[in-house]
Amino acid sequence: MNTLIALAIAPVGTGEELSKHVAEVVKVIRESGLPSKTNSMFTEIEGDWDDVMAVVKRATFVLAEKGIRTEVVLKADIRPGYSDMMQGKLDRLNEAMDDKPPSVESRVRNAVGRFGGRR
């Protein structure tokens, strides 16, 4: 079943700068071959549930196997019948934002016109 997850894996207790450890995690995710996108807070991964969760496990244990306490934050969207959700959700959002609702002035003019007033 197609799954889109937002995932943050971070070491705990390793100091102030985490980028070196996070880079190890993201490398595992990118090498998985699954579609992924990383931003400043999360990495999104999309694919079959079992495949995605196997990547989550490998990425988590890259730090844990070194004896590093590891924090995982995961949010999943399982939507049967959909694929390419990582981009599709953004496309639908952008399309909805282009459909601007009518202004208050426009709604008032239309309402007055329907009730026999002047336009």
C-alpha cells in the first residue's frame, strides 16, 4: 500500500551540532532508491509500506548501532489508490490556492443583484 511519511531522526546527547549525524541518516534514505525529499526539519519518503518502514529501520539504526541515543519522529499518510503523493499533494494545494474566493465586495454586489437591487 502506497505510503508517504515525514521522518525526523536525530541523535540525542551528542552536542549542539547534529548535521554530521543527520547526514548519515539521510544518506541511508537516499541510497534506498525510494522517492525522498529533505528539508530543514524532515525527510519525506514515499513507497510501499513495507519498503518505507524498512528504510526507516535502517536509517534509525545507523545511529543506534553506534551506541547513540536516537529520537525518531514519524508521521504517515496511507492513502489507498493514490501514488506520487509527495508531489501530488503540493500540486493540489497550489491549485486550490489559485482558486481564490470572491471578494466581499463581489459577493455583496451579487447578493444585492439577486434581490432586485442595483448592480
